[in-house]
Amino acid sequence: MRARARFRQILSAPGLSLMPGAYDGLSARIIEEQGFEAIVAGGYAAAGSLLGQPDTGQSNMRDFADHYARICGAVEIPVYADADTGFGSVNNVRQTIRAFENAGVAALFFTDQIFPSRCGYLPGKQVIGLEQMLAKVKAALDARTDEAMMICARTDVFALEGEEEAIHRCQAFIEAGADMAKPQGIDTAASVRRVLRQVPGPFIATLSQAAGAEHLSPDELEALGAHAATLPSLPLFAAAKAVRDALRDLKQTRSMAAVQDRLLPLDDYYKVVRLNEQLAREKAYDDEARELVRRST
């Protein structure tokens, strides 16, 4: 089944699907290897892994399209990608949709923040007017060539104007034709229950390290009726800690033996990067070419 059709199936199936965040092709492979059904690829993890910087709008659309193409190319499972604000006006949104669609994403979301945007959990956010955002939603839908790719419109207005306005905007996004609408920052049980009741379409919760330590658990979200939950920064934070701890021990001990138990075994690494599959493919092509030469002589 194609990834885009599979993503829609995941969101329509009973229960809650967990979608960890990939920050590169290797992390995407590990997520897939561990049996998760889908991946989220966000700007927070991209800014951290590619630039070593916080997510405050430094990257451009082409950077993200290339980044997501590498992640999509590494796995077979669906990738749900962060399209920022669409990177500008309605014309920029059109380019973004086409570029991300060509990159292979199964679904994407973009926000009503001003451009450049910043992580939804950081202070200093501003949002554009509802009319301007609806124009961008319409532009996104018109630009899409594969209707199987889901488009989610996100609002960050909750932190500025409250729950009522966030729900109102989400309802307007759905009415304009968006496949999903996301009220960023609404994450209490009562608020999630209200969104599920008043906003049509799937609800994908966000469990981000940037939001702090307190979250509804996956079981609690499932009981409320949420369809999925993204963990956009968990693998990034796990990797950063593992690398820092290993290098700290190496610096202190000057001993490879002291860090050996912190390292992925070589065979496990080759399994993740699929070395044996690549070698088998090389051999098959070499054997086929050799046979062709033999027949021609």
C-alpha cells in the first residue's frame, strides 16, 4: 500500500498511533525498524540536527524539501511533515506543496504564524488574520496534485487569544477544505475532548519535549478519542543525550573500552542501514551483467 493511502488508513483505524520524530534518514530507519507505523518530521528537529540551533525560522523551503526527501527515501512508512507557514504568501504555499509532494511526504501541516515562524512552544509568536490563512489553505489545496496527500492547517492562536478562537479557526480551516485542523497548544483532557467534539476530522496530539514534562499519556489520549500522537523531538533529545554522555566519558577516560557499552553494535548498525540488502543488490546486478557479456561473446 502506498504511504499516503496508508497514512489515511492509520488515522481512520481504531486506537491511537504513535509517530516519533525523525531528524534524519538514520533516525527514520530506526523508527521504522522498531515497528512504528508512521513518522513525523518537524522543523524543531530539523533546525537542531542540521544547524545546531533552536527552531526560530532560519531554514528555507528548499532546505526542508531536501531534508524531507532524504527521510522519505530512507523508509517505506508514511512521513508527516512540518511545512512551517508555507514559507510566505499563497504563491510560496503553492511552491511548498509541490516541493513537499515531490519529496514523498504522506501528509503535511502548516501554521497561521507570521513568516518566519518559530516553535509553537516558544514565546514571541504572532499569527496572521483568518482571512489570509484561509487563502493559503485554498492555495495549498489547489496546488496538490495527489489528493491522497493529506493537508493539515494548524493554528497557533491559542497562546495569544485562547481556546475559543483556536477552535473557531480550526472549524474555518475544515470548512475551507483542509483534511485536518490542529489547534496547537491545546493539550488538556477537557480541551482535547472539546476539540474532538467541535472540530471535524482526525485529531493528532503533540507530545513534545519543548512543551515541558507534563503531558497526557498516550493511553489517556486514546481514551479521549485522539487518532494519533506525534513525538517530534523525542529521538532528537535521546540522541543528543547519548552522544553527549559517550563523548563525556571518552574525554574523561581516554578509553574506548569505557564507552563501548554505549555504542550500537556494528552488526546492528549494518542491519539498520541495510548493508546486506545493498550488497545483495550489487551482486545481483553484477551477476546479470556478467551473464549478458557471456551471451554476447
